[in-house]
Amino acid sequence: MQLHHRHPWNLTPAEAIALQKELRTEVVSNRPIDIEAIGLIAGVDVSVKNEQSQAAVVVMTYPGFLPVETVLAQRPTPFPYIPGLLSFREGPVLEEAFEKLKSVPDVFLFDGMGIAHPRRIGIASHMGLWLDRPTIGCGKTLLCGRYKDLAEEKGAMAPLVDKGETIGVALRTRTARNPMFISPGHLADIATAAALVLACSPKYRLPEPIRMAHNAAGQFSS
DNA sequence: GCGACAG
DNA sequence: ATCTTGTCGC
């Protein structure tokens, strides 16, 4: 796939934060996704093995979730894990994977946050600028923000609020399971992002595209 | 200063 | 994320 907004990755943490503050002004997080028009959806995930990072992007049909393309990429892990700077750790290997992608998915689901981030530019938002396609952040645990208790039933959701701003939703994708934290990455909005993720979770807590990417990246379920 | 902290 | 078997619960 053609990538946009590319930039060097060899930055210090302070430089990375400065870059995020620049890039966040480009992020569009109030645009509804036309779910009815989706034909292909991609799941993105990265696993780390001894200094080496492996990325996997699995493209599947929507609805139906039949895999149509899988790309893998490996590279040395270039940056430590620092909360708030995940994209600088996983970005390089993802760039390599995206370049190998033949198909052009209508939406990308990421393992991590979109705008539900201290500077409103988590990995899904950052990579969304590169892809110039709708992206959604799907976190398993919270990075920032608070939410009120939500019903135990699948489909229940509660606004995720940080510093007075609604940045996403806590969404129960499975009854009696911990909620997922959904936020727009780029070219998406909170309501349609949540609706789509729920539609992508017919059986497990993790949305289907991300489960597939997780497996392809070389891991087992959890 | 203290606590929190995606993967 | 990763180190790791069996086990408790819906």
C-alpha cells in the first residue's frame, strides 16, 4: 500500500513527543465510518521475540471474516516500550508490513489506542495518517481516561473521558468479560468505531481481524 | 512530589 | 509484550 506522512524513526523520546504534538493536528476523529460500504477489513498486530519484532496484517472480508491476504515483516526492535510512545516501537516493522500489502482494506483495526491517548495520537491514529484510511484503536487495557461501570451484557458501553473530553468508549464485546477500549484512530468517529468493533466480535472478546493478526504474528490466544 | 502507565 | 500448567468459573 501507498504510505503518507512518513518520517524518520530514529528519535529520542523527547523528539517523539514533539512529533506527536505536530501530527495530532492532522488526525480526523469525528468522521463516521460508512460501515455498509465495507468490503475488506484488516487486523494489525506485533509480537516481540528476543530483540526482534514481527508484524502481521491480516485482511479479511466483511462481513464474513474470510481471510484474503496476510503479510508478515520482521525487524530488530528499535525502541523501548514507553507508555504513550508505542508507535515508535512498532511503527518501523509495521511500515515494512504495510508496504507489502497488495489489497487496500477499507478499515484497519489496531491492538492499542487511537485518540484515547495522553496527546490524542495513539498508534492507530499515527498509523492512520500513514495509511490515509480509516483506522480504529482496540485496547485491552486502559492507557488514560476514566469510565463509569457498565452492564455485564455484551454490547454494553460507557464513554471514556479524559480531562473533560470524551475520547472513546469502554465496550463489552463479550458478556461478563472485561471491556475493550475503543477509540477512533483516523478518519473515524467514536460511535461508528464502537459499532464496527462490536460487529467484528461475534464470538470472542478480541475482534476477529485482531485475533487473526495476533495468531499470524506468532502467538497463541490468551 | 506522587501515582498511572496501550503493547 | 513476555515468562508459563493447571485450574476455577460461566
